[in-house]
Amino acid sequence: MRLIGLLVIVGLTLVVFQRYQVSMVRGESMQPSLDNQELVLIHKKRSPNRYDLVAFEQEDKLLVKRVIGMPGDTYIRSGNRLLVEDEKTGGAFSFMITLTDEPAADLSKSGRLQEGEYFVLGDALMVSRDSRVFGLVHEISLLGVVTPLF
């Protein structure tokens, strides 16, 4: 009976760790939504929606940012200015941002975000390193959707 109980606990633990990860936020880039040293739960098997917080690897660091641009969204670039729009909402969603030189050079004058491409921003725009600096985030590097714990 103890062996069965132990196997059930081990099995449940494996399932939980395959689907979830607990991590600590480091830095101020997501304030006021997330504070420095706040614990978050990463849902590994969940696909993000617009405005969700996502965790991903960038330059050997775990980052948490907010999804602004989604696959299928269109964009128009003029110099370093980028307008992202969701055509499915009839223009109800649009977002204008300024990119640094490198990500701006990587984008054509207009286009559509392809399957698996996301544009992410930190909530604290003045201090955040995000898609304005490093460009699009690809789905393969996403760890999952983030929920604050406390």
C-alpha cells in the first residue's frame, strides 16, 4: 500500500513539473504588474494570448514580458517606428512603438507576424529590454504563460 502511495506521489510530482515551473522575477521591467523578487508560476503547456505575460530565454536569461504582437497581426514600419495592428478586430487593436536600429533593420516596411512570432514589451517601458531592442520572440523560445503567485 505504501509503495502504491509513493508511486502516485512521484507520478503527480512529475506531471506537475512537466506542466509548471516556479520562478522569481529579477528586475524592474515589469512594474507595476510584477515587482523585483516576486514569485511567478509558468504554465508550460499554455499558448499565450494578447496581453498575457510570457517567460522566455533571451541571452541566457529568463525574461518575463507582455505579449503585444501575435501571429497574424500586420505591421507597418516607417524608419524605427512600428505600428502593429490586428486586422481581425477591424482596427480595434493597434500599437505604435519605436524600435532600436537592429530590430528595425530586420523588418521589412510592412508585413505580417508569422506563426510562432510574437512582439513583447515590458510594462516599465523606460527600463525594459524587450522586442524594441532584440526583435521578435519565437514560440520555440517561450517557456509558457506567467501568473503572479505573490
